[in-house]
Amino acid sequence: MRRFIEGSHAMAEATKLCRPEVIAAYPITPQTHIVEHLSQFIADGNLNAKSINVESEHSAASCVLGSQAAGSRSFTCTSSQGLILMSEVLFCIAGMRLPVMLICANRAVSAPINIWNDQQDSIAIRDAGLIQIYAENIQEAVDLIIAGHKIGENPKVMLPVMVCVDGFILTHGMEVVDIPSQDKVDNFLPPYNPPYKLDINNPMSFGLLGDPSVYTETRYAIQKTLEDVLQIIPKVGGEFNDIFGRSSVGLIEEYKTSDAETILVAMGSVCGTIKDIVDIQRNKGKKIGLLKIIAYRPFPQAEVKKALSQAKNVGIVDKNISLGSNGALYSEIKSILPEKIKVNGFVAGLGGRDIKPSTVEKIIESTEKEENPCKFVDLNEELLWKEFKTV
Amino acid sequence: MKEIKIFARAGQGAITTAAILGEALFHENKFSYAFPHFGAARMGAPMNAFLRFDQKPIRLRSQIYNPDYIIIIDPTLIESEKCFDNLKNQGKAVVALRENTKIPSRDDITISSLPAEQIALDIIGKPFANTILLGAFAKATGEVKLDSITKAVGERFKNKPEILEKNIEAVKKGYSSV
């Protein structure tokens, strides 16, 4: 049913439709409303799940690790410092091959304390072995949550899935969203039936010592699985489209790229803003397009390379920075493109700094004229130490 | 696409105002994106809520800098927040008036003002100006029907019957006051 609804509320509805059995989360802005709605569903008797009150995100992640290992579909969500605190356990969840669902309401990481949006938190734990998928709008967040369960819980996958949604922009924004019916979701997503679980009739252990004789093979197994996920995501996306009639689940989305000379690349909600600017500049005769990255882990190298192969100029927008190197998406893409394509990296939208239409216009102009691996956009020169001033 | 910026203090219902308006526009098959701008806001701190709407889904995610319409819930913010500075040429403002409220003079805009807090005190018994301003907005701009606003208010307060009728009356009073 189509509704005008707040993002966090819609994501809680989507989670409820997936029939989680255990929910453990610790409140942190801007994730809070998602957990509040889920707790309300449980309190009202509308969701038959066990909600576990925890004293930290480390405990929240530990609870869902345990409950998923016991064979229950389990859910948590967090942001920023909370995600960093979870990170030790997230590596374990992936290593134990447990398909926990996690929503990351993307937010900047301290210090200085900043509650606003960027994507530094999820990027910081990109190497944990989780599947990471990014939503452009609230509808996509809903769709990726539902599809994400099916991707992670595939017996050939069995890996945690993190759906990344830009904090405030998508969690606190309200828009028209189709919340699917329970029948359709049940039809799409079967009950969780893991190939292994903690079972007194068939005892087994998870996460024991893996000495040098076996550890490498566990990493190799996750790596090979994530390569397979590059085939599984489009397949699940097809099944999702068959049932729900939306092609929102995939590895990438190409927006007017086929004849584009200049292509911007981005993830998350900023893609909407970029699409509007692409349309405005197309109307002025500019051949410009957007490549939206949905799956960041596993990273769809072949698809990205193909989508950018005909471009002259590529401008990559990162809402994160690997300090001492470049934006994460830039490094990922620069390494797979041929020398003849001019590739620019931009760092923008950190700590909630607004990415305006004029910001995107500046990025396009620089992409066409310059070649920088890591250009900070909309810097306030007045705040910079004199030796760091760029003009 | 049209853009609205709402000026209020945290706790005065700016987000609710944007949410009700978005819901009302949804009933007219329009697409909205309503969103707050959060500071690390405490009750009483100046804050904004925004709403964009169009016949097609909204993709633009930036804040609103040059609104077509402004709604001022708290007129003590007019000067400090420079509420009128970036209102578009031919834009419209809906303003809750208090005694001594000074509205800057601009010839190129239309201003609809009403003592919304006093009306709210009379009808609802509390100084919540937002539902009155929503009625006034519908009349002043013609962007949304009165029926759509009352329907959206009805849904918003469906679990609070004690204030539902009063808020519907407030919307209608706001509509007829400008």
C-alpha cells in the first residue's frame, strides 16, 4: 500500500514484514526511530519477536550473533559510534557465516562529535565480510531490507547484510512509499531455515580457534562467496521485480550513461540530487550521466568497468575519506579503469554539510577540466590554517 | 516543483506541520519530500522543517534555500533567522502574528498574517499555531485543498479524539481568517 511515511517508520515496517524473531539494538541518533517503531510493534502485539534490551551496541551485536546462530532471523541497527563499537562482533558474525540483518543509518564518526550524515561509519567496516548495499531513497531502503534477507540467507551465502541509509535524509525524511503486503513478502521470503545452527541434538561450535592451518581457507571461502553474491544479487533482484514490480534491487543503476561523455559515480541519497542535475544539464545539450553504486560489498568491478568504459571523464563522489589516501569509492574505481579515462575524486557532504545543486555543478565542472584524486568540495577557506588554504 | 520552508522553535510542531501538509498533498496524488533540519536542538531552539512537492517523485535531497513559500510559526524568529530574505520573488508567506510582530516590507511577495496563537488558545486551549497556519496556507496559496488538510489532520490525530475535532476546527478557522 502506498503511504506518505517517515523513512524510519517505513524501514521498521519493512523489517516487520520480514518476520524477525529477535531484535537487539541500542538507540543512537539517527537510527533511533527505527528501533522505537519496532519496539512499539512488539509491545502492541503486532510483531511476534523477542526484543532484547542491551547496554551497548557491542552487546546488541553479540545478542543477534547468538540468536542467529540458534537459528532465529535476527535484526539490529545502528549508526556511527555504535557501528564502530559493534565492529569487533561484526567481523565475528561474518566469520561465523551468520546472515544477520543490520541497518546502518549513516552518520559521521567522532571526533569532533557530529550527529549528521556522511558514510564514514559503514565505509570504516567495509572489510568485515558483510554485504553492503546503499539506498537512494526510502522506497529503495524498504526494498533492499526485504531483498537483503533473501540474499544473505541463501544457503550458498550465509553472510550478514548491511543496508546503508543516509541518516536524517532518509531516516527522518518523509515521502510516498509502497509498503508491500505481508502476503507478497511471505511469497518472496521463505522462513529462515539455516543449513546449520546451535542444536542440542546436533551439537556444533561456532567461531573456535582457527590456527594457521585453516584460517586462510575461511577467508578464501568468504571471498569466493562474495564473488558469487555478484550473481545472486541480480537474481534476487529479478525475483523481487517479479513479485513487487520494482527493479530497485541490483548491483548498480545506470542513469543516462550510455552516450555520456562525463559520468558521475556516487552511492546513497545524493544520487537523487545528481539525477536532477543530470537532467538539467542534458536539457542544455551536455552528455552527462550517473552511475549509482548499490552494492559496495561485494564490489561489482566488471559492471562498473563496463558502465564507465565509453566515458571520457569520470567524477567520483565520496561521502567518506580514507584519511591519508582518497575517498573509498575513488580508490575502488580508479584501480580498475584504463588510463585513457580521466578520473576525478571528490570528497563532499561530510558531517552533514549539504550537497547542494551548486555543489554537484562544481563537481561536474572540475571533472571536465581537472584531474584530482581527492578534491574536497565546498571547503570554507576561512576555517583553514593559512598553510592549508587552497586559494 | 514547489518548495516550502517552515520557521519555528523546536517543540512548536514544524515537523508535524510538514508531515500533515505532505499527507494532504499525497491525497491529491502529489509527491512530497518533507524533512527537518536538525541542529543539536533543545526545546525552544530555532529550527526549520522543509517540504518539496511535485507531480512526480522528488529526487533532490538538498536543503531549501530559495523557497516559494514560507510558513512562520514563531514570529520572534523573523529578524534573527532572516525569514524573508530568501523567499522567491512572487513568493508567499504565511505568518503567525503576535503583538509587536514586525514584518519586513517587500513589494514582490504576498503576506498572509493572522493571530494564529490566539486563535489556537481560543479553540484548542493551547498556543499551537500549526494547524491554523495549515488552513491559512491552503487558502493563501491554493496549492492544497482544505478537505485534504482536514483529512490529513484527521489521520494524524485519529488516536487522540479529544484534540481531533478542535484541530479540524482550527484548520477551518485558519482558512477563513486570511
